[in-house]
Amino acid sequence: MNGYVHSVESFGTVDGPGLRFIVFVQGCGLRCAYCHNPDSWKMKDGKLTEISEIISELVKYKEFFDASGGGITVSGGEPLLQMEFVTELFKECKKHGIHTNIDTSGDLKFNTPERQQQLKELLAVTDMLMLDIKMFDAKKHKELTGKDNTHILEFGRLVSEAGVPMWIRRVLVPGLTDDEEDLENTAAYIKTLKTVEKIEVLPYHTMGEYKWKQLGYDYPLTGQLPPSDELVKHAEEILGKAI
Ligand code: SF4
């Protein structure tokens, strides 16, 4: 089986525990104002890649992943858009004893029995999952990403119910995603989930801006500054109350 892949990174250190082989899949239905990978939005722009190609590369470094408590992370783009590909990839990883992690924005509706079954199969071979809660308020989420988040919050509940360990992540953009009430509401939501082990606040950075320009898109956050250390700490304190 193959899937549309944007790129791979052999030794990632920021997308999950330990050293990780990161597969960035292509295709995303959100349009986050701060996106640093706008080149991953259109699925067909990716390279069709066989699972066997990924596995043969991955197993070369298995001892490093094992020694560091790492494994594979499928990020994006949005991995849920190629759920069957990720499921088959993870099944192969499990045969090799490799720890599996999904980095997702949860942007898929699981409102049919078929989708629910697909999710069940995916989560059965998923050791952990990192979920972005970009904003709690549905209207603000739509302004930031182009879609509301009802289905994303529901996805978090489904993962929790399935007993899969989760990390929750929030990109912090001053004046945009640092609203105190929204952080408090996000924390209250996280508290309702049973499997959250860690919360990460990721400071906004401008490294993706040049890609928007290269692609001919108007960057919506021109002039936006990253958050101060104090602001990041404050957000960490609010969200940290949830676990
Ligand atoms: S979910 Fe990720 S890849 Fe998709 S638009 Fe947002 S930041 Fe970009």
C-alpha cells in the first residue's frame, strides 16, 4: 500500500518521546494562519510512497529509536486523511517492535460506523497520539483555521475512550491563541479526558512565512511577534492545571 508523503526526517527530537523517525504525510483540510507547512496542504502534491520503502529506511535506525525510547511519528499535513495508509504502516511497525505515534489536529468526522471502525483499527496499533487543540472556542477556531472544532473535541474524547495515551499541544500566538478564558476552557476540556499525559505549549515562530510567499499565498500574520517566555510560562501554568 502507498500514501502521499511530503517528506521524512530520520532523527526528529520534538515530535514525541525519544529519537523519532518522522513521516510527514501530505494533505490537510485546515488552513491555520500560523501554518509553517503550507506546502503540505494539497494531498496530490506529495510523493506516492510505499510502506515497504518507509520500513526499510526506518529499521536501519531501530537501535537508536529503541535506546532513546523513541519510534515513529506520523505528522503532517493531517495523518487522519490517509488513515488506512497510516494503519497499515503502523501494523508493519508493530511487527518490528517500533513505538508508534500520531501527531494530528483531529480534523476528521467519525460520524459513520465505517469511519468508527477505521479509527478503531488505527488506534489498535497506535501507542500514543499528540492532539493539537488550537483553540477551544468554535468561532475563534474557525477564524484561525477555517473550520470549527466540534468534531476535533469529539475526536479527543474518542481517543480517550479508546485508552490511548495522549499529549495535547497548543501553538501560542500572542493576541491570537493566548486568550486567558480560552486557555481555561481548554484546560477544563483536557480535564475531562482520561489519558492525557503531557501538555505542550509551542511558541509561535515565523519560519514558515517564506513558504507562503514562495507558494504565492498572502501570509496572514506578517509582523506577528513570537510570545515572550513569560507568556509561554503563563499558558503552561493554566493548561498544566488539567493534569
Ligand atoms: S493543521 Fe498543521 S498542516 Fe494543517 S494548516 Fe494547520 S498547521 Fe498547517
